Amino acid sequence: MQYSDRGELMNIVGIVAEYNPFHCGHLHHLQEAKRQTNASAAISVMGGNFLQRGEPALLNKWARARMALASGVDLVFELPFAYATRSANLFALGAVALLARTGLVTHLVFGSESGNLEELQAVADILEEEPPFFSRCLREELEKGRGFAAARATALRLYLKAENRGRPHLGGLLSQPNNILGIEYLRALKRLESRIQPVTIRRFGPAYHSNSLSGPQASASAIRAGLSGEPTPGNDLEGIRQMLPASSWDILRQEMESGRAPVTEQSLSQITLAILRRTTPEALRVTPDVETGLEQRIIASARETSTLAALVDQVTTKRYPASRIRRILVYLLVGLTRDMDASFHMAGGPQYLRLLGSSAGGRRILRLLRQSAALPVVHRPAVSRRQFSPAADQMLALDILATDLYVLLYPDHDRRAGLDFRQGPARVE
């Protein structure tokens, strides 16, 4: 149990997010998460400068942390690059492990298209247990050349039908992105034997990938598309402003005026193509998620295309979806290898709680967290690295390099390396 510094029992809600950027849908989720759990505080684990779909964040991690703090999050911790850019299962496992290791989080609240925790848990249990018939169906679908996500969804439908499990519609839960992440959070809680209580809030508004800025809500995808100049309904700054809390809009505007935003996928084109054109197949083979033959396909495409979008489009197949290709390219960019991956797994996952920002209430919680956390809290990397294990030091080095490369993508700002050492956690009173 957690108590405040006045001896009061506390509920603290944990939220996994990217806040790319923090919009009105995120604000609704945060407010509902606190209301439904009767929480006195919220802790967020947030992806850093490169995100789960293998894309650079629209704004740097400190600006996005400030957005979250200004809207009511109390502490923001960075999910290390080694987990923030991974497929859904590793992303979720890393994020939930960080929340669990605070020793303070009582509830994990996540959005889903389903909104039905019982049904999501039923699917999570099947995926975690991997019954023989399900495993056989999954193997057969993969042998047909289908991508893992599509193969798993088909295998689940076949299993539910063959085992007469009822509720055949459960098979469709794996076709929607927030459901998929929610199911992976539930699997992670079970795998970690965590006592954190899961809660899901039904997602409302436009679809996750919708590029429409019309209506009372807009997806983060639509906002990013509008800022990158892609043609969308209502594609102007006024339309975007209406989709953000006032504090988020102010921060976004400040970052744009400073030349630090927006950072787009297109910004990655030249640096990624340059690296690929000097990369050998052998070097690419040690990158996570690269299967035999894919390295040749990626390298050949890098010689034939002139933009990252064209490369991803050319390499994408049913077996290798675009998000997987983007993630592979980001791993190569930052230098994540299979050996690193294995060492992080052997070390037990994320090795530290990297603080990106705090509210006044969050700083009071930090006093409790220093006593309860199973991981060191990192405020300044230069100080913490001297006391780190080799795995923790290597993990943090990837985060620092990711920032050093990310600042090269700024539209017009100081692009010196070492920002992680100069920039302290954001503070909101």
C-alpha cells in the first residue's frame, strides 16, 4: 500500500503513452483514468524521441512531458529506446515493468476500441497460454507468408471456433491497434505477476490512423499530418489548435517558433538512406527483427529510392508490414543489435526510471518513490551512469545517442550533441 506524506492511503494511476502530441483525447483519458480509479496522482511512462511505430516524435521528449504535466500528469518517466521502439509485446512489457517497479502504481488504465476488460483479458490469457491448437494454427498461417499480427488474429479466430469457446467476435479484437496494445499490457501484468489493477476506457472519436481534423476530436495521426503539410480536411494551424488543450497548443507553438518542431518522418530520409547505402548485409543481419533475405531487400531498395517513405513502401509486404520496416531502420540508425537485446532481457528489462518531468505533487511522490522503487531514479545521466551496471549503461547510452541523432532532425535549431546532459527534467508548479 502507498501512503502520502500525511499518512493517507493513495491510489496512483499509471498510464503508458506517447503524447505525440498531447491532445484532447489524451486529456479525456487522463481525467477518466483518475476519476474511475479515484486516484490522487498519475504517473506516465512515455516513449522518448523515437516511438513505437519506428517514427521520430513530432516534438522532443521534454516538450511532450511538459504537455502532459500541464494537463494533470504528476510524473513522466521515459521508456528506454530499447523498449519504446519495439513491437507491441516488448513495448508493453517494458512499460508495464517500469510502472510496476515504481512500487507506487496501483492501477494501469489504457484505452481500447473494445472497452470491455473481461473480453480483452480472455484474449490475453489465450495468447499467453498458447494452447496447442492455437499454436499450430499460428505456425500454419506464418508458413503461408502472412505477417505475425495477421497470422495471430486468424489463428485466434480458428481456435475460438474449433474449441467452441463462444464469443467468436473476440477474434476481431486483434484487428484494432489500441485493443492489441491493451491485450499486451494485460499479458505483461500476468507475466510480471504484478498486483497492479488494469482498467480500460473505451476509445471514442476518429480511428487511430484517421487523418481528418474535422469534428470535435482528432487523432494524433491527423494532427501530425496537418503539421507536416499533408492534405487533410481542415489542414491549418487553427484547425489543429482546436484539437489540443490550450497548454499543449502553447507548447507546440513555442517549439515551432524555436525551430525544434515539427520533426517528421521525412526528416529521417537522408540520414537513413546514407547509412543504408554504406551498410553491409552482415551488419543489417544483427539488427532485431531482420529475417534472412530481408536485409538484401532493404539494402537494394535504399539504392533505388530517394525518400524513406518510398523505401518503406517498396520493402513492405504481407509478411513485413510497414511498421516493422520502420522499426528496423530506427534500430539500425541508433545501433540496437540482437546481442544488446539479449543482454537487456538477461538483465531483467528496463534498468532505470529516467525522469522527464514532474509537477509539484509529483515531486512529493518522488520522496515516496525513492523508498519504494526497485530501480534507480535518473535525473541527470552523467551522475547516474557512474553507478550503473554494464547493461544499464548500454541502455542509457542508446537513449542518449537517440537524442543526439534526433536533434539533427530539428527544422532550424541548435543541433549540438549532448542535450541529455544539458536538459534537466521539466518542472510544472
